Amino acid sequence: MMRSTQTSNSAMDAAILVMKDLCKTYHLGSVELRVLKDINLAIHCGEYVAIMGPSGSGKSTLLNMIGCLDRPTAGDYLLGGRSVASLEDDQLSLIRGARIGFVFQSYNLISQLNVVENIAIPMYYQGFSEQASVQRARGLATLVGLGERLNHRPTELSGGQQQRVAIARAIANDPLIILADEPTGNLDSASGTEILAILDRLHEEGKTLIVVTHDEHVATKAKRIIRLFDGRIDRDEFNER
Amino acid sequence: MTVFRVKRIVRLGIKSLWMHRLRSTLTTLGIVFGVASVIAMLAIGEGASRDAQERIAQLGSRNIIVKTVAPPEDQSAPGHQRILNEYGLTYDDAERFQNSIPGIQVIVPNRRLSQQAFYRNRRVPVEVIGTVPWYPSISPVRPRFGRFLTVTDMRYKQSVCVVEEGLVRDLFGVDDPLGQDVKIAGDYYRVVGIATTQNRAASEDKDLSPARKTGGANLGGIYIPLTTVKNHFGEVATQTGPATGSTMQRIELQEIIVQVRSIDRVLRTRQSVQALLALSHKKNDYEIIVPLELMRRARDVQRIFTLVLGSIAAISLLVGGIGIMNIMMATVSERTREIGIRRALGARKRDIVIQFLSETLLLTLFGGIVGIVVGSAIPFGVSYFGNMRTLITPGSLVLAFGISSAVGLVFGLYPAYRAANMDPIESLRHE
């Protein structure tokens, strides 16, 4: 089923993430590179969305935009009802820390810290006390099945375990959106299935998930698939399994 | 809460530094040596300065010493035989000072003569100092046993003497000197006291003390009332030299020491003394020594000395700081990805700055502490093996520590700033 790219105003109000005519242009010397063109998008609370598209379609840029790592050149971006398109760097940091949970393809754990300390990083930057954040980090580690490995370093864990730590870290501050960039890209299929199961569980608990992937198998887990092509939303459809 | 934060930042910093122990240690060495050299150099400089100042202070900071010197034309006119040279300070000079310069507290006119002292079968070369009973008030000389000269000794031209402590063993051996008679130039003098110099530093190195130069550096002194000296020795001395032949010299006083009431009068009084002497002395047969001026000059020289030493030490600290900056730059680019992760997880630029700055500060503060320990040990070695006086002032420790933290701050700021301003997206992609 095709879904209209034009979203009604009332729907926008309820949406957790709204992009309006969002554009991103890079200037490489004299060449102008329009990576995102007039993106209009609304994602509602509790949705499980997969973003797909070939390389160079603007997936990563859209992801960075959603994750507040980058600012749009034009258009508006509302996150949780608040415009973040023109915020200061410090405020963007705050939003990244408090409202967005990142899960990366290559886990991106900090190698000199152990499991608990890695999970506690986002809480630290939000000003939680050490005691509170360590306690919560332990709980989250147990939740993703790493209760036995609290003091292990990332190098002592398998890829699947590392990705579970990364997921625990992503939900540490109870964010509005969990943003996963190819979460199973570096994993064997067994570990990948485990990770997808955890993401499913988070979705069932009511979290909003946005997963960027190449993998149709991963995408089929999602309830809605947005396909990008050449910087535009090509198709935006609900996934009917 | 902030305490928690600081604790965590410090712990995180130590953890990161600990991961590269060798690198951190080598980096710190630059600061260690810098701080150590600052402390050691300041300690050596301060010790030398204190030494010089104490020696000069022995001369008395409120004193003005006027000394007789042979006028230049006399020294350069050989061939004249048996000429009576009359020069030097006179009793009139002393009186003039007393009468016409305000603010003078004490005037001590002195005669100094090189003589031989005899006791039983011993013969010791001595410096006879004809002086006044109030000599101790302008010098560090004090009676240790017996008494010093008195006004009565002066008035009645008594044949009494006070012997300097250093002479006692040479002249009297194991005898108790008090009450003994010493023969000098045919006359006998009864020993009434033994004098000691209050501070050791000055008595050990007489060569630096101009007041003592006339008598020869190693001669012990025997104090005899000025009037007695005048009576027994007269004022004419015959000098026989190979080049000059035989010369007669008439010198009334070898020195006059003027003490003023307060230190701020010293320089004014010196001018008055000079003016008075210029009026009555046609020949340039005197010199004026102002210990206060010497002290100031010594202090100035010391300041330059300290400045030079300090600059050398500061340069080594600078080099150490540049080394640290270099390593921190390497660390930052090595940890680009970590920076990107932290930025994605909510770290503000400020947080990144604090993280890297605290690592640099930890390095330099640790280096500073080790440097203080090493730098405090060096002066002891110098004192022990080099036989030099050294002095570690608390100020130099604070300074060295302050400099090392300042170095950490200055040289850590740029790498930290670079780290904070990396583009999070680029950093996350960094391999």
C-alpha cells in the first residue's frame, strides 16, 4: 500500500519525528552535491521502520539527520514536537544523548572501558550520578543477556555480545528513537537473529525503532519500509508479512 | 555531584594513560626534568645569594665603613727614599663626622697593625686592632669569655687585650688565656677576654669581607684599646720593600665605621661622609664601603643569575610541554573514533575538551610531583658533593608546580580543542 508523502497536520502533531521539505546539500569545491531532496516524513511513536536504498541514495545522510549529527540545509525537522534544525551544537549533543539511542554496524564500543562502563556513557553525559548509572547499566546488561560479563572488555566479547552491549547502551537514557545502522551487518546469521530478536522485543515494549539496512531479511522484520532513491523517498509502505 | 564528575574524569584519564604506560612515562619525563631543573637551579641560586647576603650583613647593614688606602701617586713613585708619607683617615675625620652629620649613632675609629704576638716560646702573626669599647655594637664580634674592652681601659691606656677565639689554640695551646700576658712589639698585654664572631658563615670566609682584608685573610685579631695602641705604637710605621726601599708612613686610623640610626639614612649619610672627606682630603687616600649597597648589588647580580638559570629551566619545561602537546595530538587522532562515539552518545564539545585536557593535566601534574621530588634531591647532592650552600624555598616548589600545571593547561588546550571540534560524522567513519 502506498502511503502519501504529504502528511496531514493532525498526523504531524502526533508524530514523534517529522521532516518537512528537508534538503541537504554538500559543497565539494565548486560542485554542489544535493544528497537529500525535499524529504517529507513522519514517524509515529512505537513504529518499527526500516530505511532501505542503494549506496549513494542518501541513507547515511538521512540517518545522520535523524540522529541530529548533522543539520539540514533547508526544511524543518521536528523531534518530539521540537524543531531541531537550527539548534546549537551543545543542544544537539543534549538531544543525541537524551532522545536518541544509536546502534552502529561496527558496535563502536570504547575499548578501554568494560561492559558496564560502556553502557553508562550516555547516562554520564546526562549528569546521572555514578552510583545510579552503574546500577542501571548493570540492569540493562542483564536485560540483554550479559549479566555474567559485566566487567569484560569489548575485546573479550563476541560480535553478537558487543552488539548487545551497544543496544543496552542505546536504551540507557530511555530515548524516543532507537537508530540502528546496519545492526547485523558485521554479524553471522545466528548472532544477527539474536540481535533482531532483541530489537523485536524492544518494539513490542513500545520503543520506536528506525533501522537502516541493505538486508531484505532485516527489513521484513519492520512494520514499515521507506525506500530511498537518489536523495528522495521513492517508496514508503507498510510491510505486510 | 561535581565531585563525582571530577573523580570519574580523573579515573577515566588515568585509565587511558595507563593503557599507554610507556608513552605516558616518556612524555612525563620532559616535565619531570623541567620541573626538577627549575627547583634545583633556584635552590642553588638562592643558596649562593643567601650566603653572599649573610656575609655582607655581617658588615652591618646600617654601617658605613671608611677605610684608609694608599693614595695612587705614592704607589707609583718609587726611588724616593725615606720619605714620610702622611695619609689616611685621622681622628679629626672621626670628630668631624660626629659633629656635622646628623643621625649618626656610633662611630668606631680603628687602627690595624700587623704584628707578632709572643706567649712563652710561641710566636704567632696577628692583626692588632686598636679599637674602642663600643666596637661590638657595630660588628658581630662578642666577648665569649671574660669581657671586651672598657671605657676605663681606654681612658687609662691600659695594657689589656681581647683575643679572638681562633687564635687561642695557636698562641696558648692548652693554657687558659684569661689573665695571661701576651708580648707584642716589646710590650706586655694582659688578656681580659676572648672574642667570638657571632655567625660562622662570615668567619669562615673572610676573603669576602672587605673590612678584614687589610689584616690579611688568615690572621687572628687581638683587640687593644685605641689609646693604648696610639701610645705604644705611635703613628709612624716603617715599611721596607725591595722596590721602594724604606718608606715611612704616618697613618692615624685605618678605618672609621659609622653606624646610622636607621637603614633609610644610610645612603644620605654616605653622601655626607663623602662630602666631608672630600673637603679635608686632597689625596684620594680613602674608600667608602657601604654594606647596604654591596647587599643591593649582590641582590641585583643574584636576580640576573636567577633569571638566567630560570630561563634555561623554563626552556626545558617548554620543550617538555611541546613534547606533551605532540603526544596529545597523536592521542587525539588515534582516538578520533572514540571522540565520534562519545559525541554521538551525547558528549558536548566541552565534555571532550575536559576529557583530553584532564589527561594532559594529569600527565603534567604527575610529572610536576615527580619533578619536585627529584628537584629537591638534587640540591642535597650538590650541597653534599659540591660543598655549596643550597636553599629550597617553598616559593620555588609552588612556582615549579604552578608552571607545570600551566604547561599542561597551555599545551593541552590545543589538542583538546582539536578533539572537540572534530566532525562527529567524520570521526565515526574514522578507522
